[in-house]
Amino acid sequence: MEEWKKSVYVGVILMALGAAFAIIRKEITIWTILIFILAIADIAMGLYRKKREI
């Protein structure tokens, strides 16, 4: 599997886990926000890698 796909998949999984924990705990903490920021950065880097391959 290409590196950019792995990066995008990891970002999506992180975002899903962050959302699940926020829903379960019924609150958004600084850690949840950091997980979302990390997930967005991971997805962005994956898409940037894809763009550079072409």
C-alpha cells in the first residue's frame, strides 16, 4: 500500500477514535482536540504526498 494511503487511513482512524471517546465521555477535553488536530495533520500530509507523486 502506498505511504499516502496509510497516512490518510491513520488520520481517519484517529478522527473516529477521538469522536468515539468524546461521545462516550460526553465532553471534549484538550486531549480530544489534540487528537483531532493530529488526525487533520496526518490526512493533510497524506494528501500532500499523493499530490507530489503525480
